[in-house]
Amino acid sequence: MDHFLPTKTNAAHAAEFESQKQGSMNVWEHHMEFARLSKYAIHMLPTIEARVRRFVQGLSPLVINEAATAALNFDMNYGKMVAFAQATEDRKLRNKREREGSSKARIASNFGGSSGGGRSAFRGGSSGLSQSFAQPSMSAPPSGPSQDNMGPHQQGRPGRRFQ
């Protein structure tokens, strides 16, 4: 590489490799960019473990915790790490879409599906009891149970009966 590329170009690609982050790329795109730039920074990757650690450091917050934990496994090589990170990203994105979908469905059913749902008293509808409380008539006695037929929940309410 040193023979074909100017030192400045090689150094620029090595610096780009050092700052390589997944950002808005998916794991596969991050892997491809990591592989492209890593050849300019071979000195930074003396072992497979170093390569895996450096790849994990550039991952997005969505997958970095699980990938960092998996990187501690001594059997984890670079290819396995890329596959693990991809599977983790896919699973988390699918779960997120499912949560958002079920959340949207719940919101739609709460606001859109019902035409009345027994809420007529709250929406200004009339029921016999709410109408009699809303507009009491002083000229006619109320139609309702007499004092001795009232249940315990109705007794003792002033202004309910006219004598």
C-alpha cells in the first residue's frame, strides 16, 4: 500500500478509520466501510480481538451493549461479530416497529372506532335522570319514588321532593 499510495492519502484514510462510526448506516454498511478503511490502519488491528473491539466501538447505541458483551466471548471472531450485530440490529428494529404498530393500533381504536360507546350523557345526550337534574320544574311534582320507597342512596338529598 505504501508503494502505491502517497503517505498523506494513507494517513487520511487511517484517520477516517479511527473516527469510523455506524451513524445512520445499518450494520452491514458499517462493516463494509470498516473493512474498506481498515486496510489503511493495519497497525491499529494487530489481533482478531483488537479488530472485533474496534468494530464494536463504532456500532450504534442500538446494538453496542449486546455486541460489547458478546465481544468478551473468546470464541468471537470478526465474521461472527458482524453476523451477531446484524441479527441484534434486525431484532431490535423489528421489535421497535411492532411496538410502534401496536401503539398506533391502540391509539386508533381508542379515538376512531367507536361511534358512541355509551357516552351520550357526557356528550350532551339526554337520559331521564340527567334531564330532571338539569331542568327542574317547579310547577309539577317530580315523577319518582315517594320518600318511603327511596333507596338508601337517594334519601337525604334536599330539594329532591316537593310536598
